[in-house]
Amino acid sequence: MATKNSRAAARLLVAPSVILLFLWMIVPLGLTIYFSFLRYNLLMPGTEEWVGVLNYSYFLTDPAFFAALFNTLAIVLGVLLITVVGGVLIALLLDQPIWGQGIVRLLVLAPFFVMPTVSALVWKNMFMNPVNGLLAWVQTSLGMAPHDWLATTPLFAIIIIVAWQWLPFSALILLTALQSLDEEQREAAELDGAGPVSRFVYIMLPHLSRAITVVILIQTIFLLSVFAEILVTTNGGPGTESTNIAYLVYAQALLQFDVGGASAGGIVAVVLANIVAIFLMRMIGRTLET
Amino acid sequence: MGSIVLRQVGKAFGELAVIPSIDLEIADGEFVVFVGPSGCGKSTLLRLIAGLEDATSGHILINGQDATDLPPAKRGLSMVFQSYALYPHMSVRANIAFPLKMAGLPKHEIDAKVATAAATLNLTDYLDRKPKQLSGGQRQRVAIGRAIVRQPSAFLFDEPLSNLDAALRVQMRLEISELHQQLGTTMIYVTHDQVEAMTMADKIVVLNRGNIEQVGSPLELYRHPDNLFVAGFIGSPKMNFITGPEAARLGAHTIGVRPEHLRVTTDGGLWSGTVGVAEHLGSDTFLHIQTDTVGTLTVRTSGEVSLNHGDHIGLTPDAAAIHRYDQKGKAIR
């Protein structure tokens, strides 16, 4: 089928969508790069002028940038740790034959369907609120002073909220992976004298490695740009304690009206995301091969 | 060091009794084959012995000790699965070493035992490969290696050759029989293939619907099948069954004649018929003959026969080799 003619026709036919997708990506990227070299402030229209790398040097020397960089990585790593470890444990539990399995699985999956702003508000007002929150109530009934999550440990609070949202995703992927484990392999390991812990370490965990890789890669993409949860809970504060790069770019563009600075921040974020991606592929991408 | 006794062992899944009640004794060093059609409970029986299923009733004695409630690992048995169940992420070496590692043996001892097992099975050159880099027969050998390295009191094989092609199956059959001679360990082998049963077994256990139909050596079962089921199951091509007046003449409800015990003559003979399809195997020819009085019969003759489709011939059974069965299918002796 792959004659010269059919290949030319195929190229011609896919061209429109390829061109559209290319423009879709290159125009925003090109404009962002262009803006990042301009002094472009919405409060001073008409004064745009070329400033070279000034926006970059301001953004990269801003102390808030280093705080945001640390916070971004802390959120990614913290959430990954909780969701992968918790996901494996939940998947192991859900794999057990229990009564009402279907409903339990649905309930476990539910948080993933709640939109980020809503779940963040629920956590903020119903769980972590120091006066009305459920967690505060638990603490006061135990005779302790309530902990003000969002004021004293904002980053940790956000990690918990985001992890709660992503736990169902990893649990579900890991559950399907666990279910694809050959039953005879489990039985063989059992006959070989492997106890439950050994079976988990030597048989199940290696079998899950590929699914865990997928979970880490997909989640990292989304976790690098956590935004809604920060906006509705802490607004990046107190100070910059819970500001990540995405939120910093937002603050630059829409709170300080500095489009040029925000564009520079955006490009920096793209570069950082690529660095993270390269590291990830180097470290764990090998398990996806073959 | 490897006797297994089943006492009224039963297994039910909910309401469904897969195995009503089985008594069986397997002596040390015997090669026992469980054979039967699919769904007859032979794999379940093996899994009961292995401890992968809990017996609903009865007792399983291994080496004289009650093992009914022992977990699989404590029974001192090892099993080769139909899918081989190799650990895909481990090298051949790690696969074979796994049971020893789980038993907590020191490293140098594990290495020595793995090397011995690999040498026995011609796997020495493949020790560092992953299972997916091996052929079907090699995988099979790795699975056997993992089983023998623990020096169990008995081996359990669950249809181990069903995933191999015909030529390899014959070769592995020989290798397993050879291994049994070398090790002298009890082996229990499950198959639906009566040829495997006949060629490998010291003792065949024919199962049907969870019950033992007959236990005996291959030739015993071939010569003296206890009932119609065993008569039909053992032997290839299948035994011919004849009912009606011809059977009544010999005082039986059904008579059975094996294809190799029918003699073809150009005329005369006890029964006459026309030649149908002839299957030429080179060494033998199987003739399907439409007789006038007793239905279609299969006849086994030598490879060189000059009979054509539609020829009229006569058939005479070897009188000493006619099996007689009563109304219930039991043999009349």
C-alpha cells in the first residue's frame, strides 16, 4: 500500500491538521518569547520598548523566584510520594475481594471528578479552617489547640489537598496493573515459599514498576502547574510560602500587570519543565522501553 | 520420601461439588499421571495436593503427615505451571534461585545448587537471559529448574507441555521421563492428552466428573479397561463400540473392539462393509469403514494397503480382544 503516490497523498491529507497544530503551538510560544524581551506593562500602555534580557534578570534574581522554584519542586515531590505510596496501598486493598467492591471503587475514584477549585474550597472551609474545620474539631475535642493549616503550614496543606485529588488516579492505574498480574505467578511464588511481604517486594512491585512510571510521568506534567488550589486557598501566601512558579507568573502578569516580566517567567517555567522532563526520562524512562 | 495419600478428599465451589470424594495412594518415586477430559477436576485435584486450594473435606497426607491445613510452601512440593509462571523481570539465574533465596540459604550454596540444576537441564549458557529471550522449550526447562532446585519430596506438573508445538512436546516428554529416572522423585502430572499419559506414566489415574474411573499401569488400562469411559479414553484411535444384537450375541450390552484388533479381508469375515475415508500415516493407515450391521468402525492396518474408497470388504475381530460391557458400562469379565 505504501507506494510513492499513496505516501504523497497521505502527507497532503494530514498537512492541514499538522499545520494547524504547529501554529497552535508556535504562535503563542513565539509571542511569549517576543513579549519577554519588551517592557510591556498594562498600566503604561503605549510605552512598549525593547529591553533585551532585563525581564529575565529581574525575574531570575527575584527572591520570590527561588522560593517559588523550591515550592514547585516540593509540591511535585510531596504529592508524588503520597500518591505513589498511598496509591499502591489503596490498590492492594481494592484488589481484595470484598462485599460492595463496585461501590467502594467508585467512592475511591470520586475525588478525581471534583474540580480543583471546589475540592480546595472544601478542604479550606470544611477541614482546615481553624474555627469551623473538622480537623480543628478533632484537635479541640482531644484537648489540643487547633492547628491553622493554611496560615502556619500552607505548603504542606496544599500538598495534602493536591495529593487527595490525585490519589484516585494513581490508585486506579495501579489497581489495573495489579489485576493484570498473572495468577499463576503469584501461586508459583507462594509455592516457592515467598510470604506476603516477599511476594509484594519481589513479584508485585517489579510488575507495577511500569505503571508507577506512567503515574509519575503523567502526574509530574500536571503537578508542575498546580494553580487553582493555591489561588482559592492561600493566594500564594503568607508571603511567598506557598507560591509556585505558575502562581508567580500569574501574580506578575495579572496582579502587577507586567506582561513582559510574566512572559520571561513563563519561558523560564518552560525551560525548567523541560529540565525536569529530561531528568525523569533519564531516571525512570528506561522501564517504559520494550 | 515422597508418598502422598488422599483420604476422601472433596472439593466444592459453593454448591458445585467439583470433586465429590477421592481416595488415592501414591507411592514414593512413582510417576503418576492424572488424565481426563477438560473439566474433570484433574487440575483441581493437583491444586488441592499443592495447597493452592483448600479441601472441603477429607485429608491429604504427605510423607505420612497430615498436610491438609498446611500452607503450600510448607508441604515440600514444587509445581510446574501450564504458563510456566516464570518471573519476567528476573534472569534465569534469579528465577531458579528464587525458592532458595526465600528459604534463606547462604549465597554460595544457592550458586552451587543453581549451577547443578542448570547443568542438569542444559541451561548453563542461558543463565543471564530474561525469560522472554528464551524459546518455549527453554522456558519450560527453567520452570522445571526452579522446581527441582528445592529438592522437593514430589513434583507437580499442570499440563506443562500444552503450550509447546508437537515436535517439542515429544522431546520434552522424553526429557521429563529422563529426569524422573535421574531424580527418582515422585511426580504427579496432569494432562488431557492420553498419549502423554500412556508414554510417561508408571500409574495412570483416569478421572471423569471428579471421580476416579480407574487406576492402573498404562498397559493394564489398555488391556483391561474397567468401564466404557476408560475404554473410550485410553487408546488412539478410539475403541469401536457396538451395541444391539451383535453385542447381545456375546451376552453384553455393549462390546468394544480396538481398531488394531480388527482384521480386514477382501471377502467373508464376520461383518461386511464399505471403505470410507482412509487416513495414511505412513507407518499405519486408519480406515473408516461403514459396515452393514454394526455402524461405522475404525480399523488400524499397516501402512501399505491397497484399498480404495467404496471397496467392499469383510471385518473380523480378534475374539480374545473383545471387551464386553453391561448396561451400566461396567466391564464383564
